[in-house]
Amino acid sequence: MAAPIDLELKKAFSELQVKMIDTQQKVKMADLQIDQLTRVQKHAKLTHAEITMLPDNTRLYEGVGRMFILQSKKEINNQLMDKQKTANEKIKELEKKVYLERSVKEAEDNIREMLLSRRAQ
């Protein structure tokens, strides 16, 4: 009778372990995306701050691939503001995914409970 219980525990343990590893990877990916978006947001903010100090008649060029396109100061400012806004929205969206961290905690708790119940037998 002990053999079927051990097999069930082993199967459940391996399933929980796979779920926990998968969730941890998703959390790490979300953290990396947040870091990258934060850098993009900061870069756009700094660039915007520098461009606002320039006179209005300054010729500004936007890098597109291997070439540069002449843009007005207003257009570049609008693009930078859009980039900041988009990055901020994506960061907020990624930070709302707390359920991933909760899932990791639940998986850890289930593994602990399983081990404790096995020891109790």
C-alpha cells in the first residue's frame, strides 16, 4: 500500500516542481522586461530634457536604420513623449502580474505540505 502512495506523491511533487520552475522563469522575464522598459523611459526622458533646451530653429535628425531624417523639434518631442507614455503603460501592466509571484508561493507551500504529510505517515 505504501508503493501507490509514494508514486502519487512523486508524480504530484514533480508536477508542482515543473509548475514552480515555469512560474519563476515567467517572473524573471517580467522583471527583465520592466528593467529594459525603465531604461527606454529614462533615455527618452533625458533626450526630451536636452532637446527642450535647444533653440527652435535647431536642425534635429532622427536616426532610422542607417540613415537620418530631418525632423522638426515638435515631432521629435511628440515621439519622445509617446515613447515614455508607452513604456510607462507597459511597466504598469507588467507590475500588475503579481499573480505569478503568488503562484510560485502556492507551489512552494504545496510542496512543503506534501513533504510534511509524507513525514507524518
